Amino acid sequence: MAEDGRVPLHRRKAAKADRLAELMGTRVDEGQISGIWIDAFRRMRRNPMAITGAVIVVVFVVVALLSPLLAPYSPTSQAWGSEVFPNRNEFVGPRAENWLGLDHLGRDLYSRFVIGARQTLMVGVVATLVGFFFGALLGGAAGSCAVLGGRWGARVDNVLMRIIDMMLALPTLLLAVTVAALVGPSLTTVMLAVGIAQIPIFARLLRGAMLAQGNRDYVLAAQSLGVRKRKIALTHILPNSMGPVIVQSTLTLATAIIDAAALSYLGLGNPDASSPEWGTMLAEAQRFLSTAPALAVYPALGIIITALGFTLLGESLREALDPKLRK
């Protein structure tokens, strides 16, 4: 504990992950998974917060997937460049042919905003998948070793978790910035950097859930019947431990969108102007905040509302699966 009495950030993150894993692990028994998820979705359908989050997410996904059809102009077209004079603080606002106006280079802001939604969705999904996959590998290996590996398994679990704890000790954004700075600015860099920063959360969640499942009756019964440990881990413990990881993936999408925008804002994102991203649009608009704030308002609202939608949906799902929170 810190000198001022506050718990360090990495310990708070670890405790939150362990709590979610414990709740899900004690809540789920083999053969009951489908019923629990159906029950959770029924509660979410009556939850205004879940409905609001779902609507935001659906609208965002639809806009992102249909962005080539919804964008009337190319995001790189500077057909109206002669109408914009940023040096004299003369910009073009919303009008019939440009619904959100023009940016400082005379490009259609609406087209860039819509195309940016697609890039933001791709970054968020790929980064979450990277964190999910590698986190599941580490967490699954640690959990399997801890539950079924005996003395040597406990040692392997201890080594893996110390690595995870070191990653948790670094703030997520700082870790992402470090990775992005080492690799170089690109869209792939952003996805990898944000994904790597999410690995320890997924790993600790899955490992904690597998530990909670380790002493369940169906595991003891399988061991008494002589079922191989690898089969017990892969076909029994692991599927029943995925609940908290699935919940976290929804929340991670919101974090990934914010972190990706932050990296792009810092100049570590995709430099290709034909693939605009909301964080890059914010960085470009920084110079004109006092004269043309709308250039920053639109991408900022896109980031905030989208992250809010995934957060509301994820928190609602966590609440629906947690009996203590429902009370």
C-alpha cells in the first residue's frame, strides 16, 4: 500500500479482475452456462442502461460497416480547398453539400467523420482480439497449471502471474505508447499496442475464473473417473471460465477506442490521410480550437459517445451476471 494510504493502481486493477473472476466462477456450473446467459440477457432487455448502450453500439457498427456508402465524397478530396483559408481563420461551416462543413484543407468533414468510424471500429475490434487471444493463452496456461499441475504447475503459475503483475504495474496508455513508439506510427502499430496493453487484464480474469472452477464437483468427478488433466482443462474448466473474459471484452472495446484515439492524437497512429481516424482528426484540429472548434467537436463526440455505448453495455452485462449487484 502506498504511503498516503491509497492502494496502487495495478493492485486495484488486479483486485477488480479477481473479483469479477470469483463472482463468475462461483456463479457458473457445468451445464448451467446457457441458462445463466439467457437469464442475463432477459434482465438486460429491461435495463434502460443496457438498451441505451446497445442502441449506441448498433448505430456505431452500422455506420462503420456502411461508411463507404454513407460518405458522399472521398476523405482525401480537397475540391473545396479554395474556399478555406486557415491562415486568415476563414472556414466553411455546415451547408447543403457539406453537412458538417469543411476542414482546414477543404475536405468534407462528414465524409472523414464517417470513414473514421470504420477505422475506429477496426482498431477497437482487432486490439480487443489481440488482448483476448494472448491473454487467454497466458491466463489459460496459468490457470491450468495452478489447478491441475501440482507442485510444478504452481511454480509455472507463479512465474506467469509475476509477468502479468509487472505488465499491470504499468498504466495501460503508457504501455501502449511505449509499444507504439518502438514499432513506429501505423494503423497496425496502434492495434498491436492497444492489444498488448489489454493482455494482463484478460489473463488475470481467465486465470482467476479457472481457479474458482478448480474445486467444483464436476472437476473432482472427472478426476475420479481418470479423465486426462488436459481434457479436463480444455473441455470442462476452460469453457466454464470464459464468462468474465467475455464481459471484459465488451468493456475493453471502449478502452481500446479511447487508447487508439490517444495514440493517434500523439502522432503514433495511421499517417495515411485516405484512412482518417478520429484521434488523428482531433490532432489536426488542435491548432484551430479557438477559431473552428467544430473540427474537434465532431470526432471528440464520436469517441465519447461510442466509448460510452460499449461501457454501458459491458457494465449492464456484468451487473446482470452478478447476483450481488442485482440486489
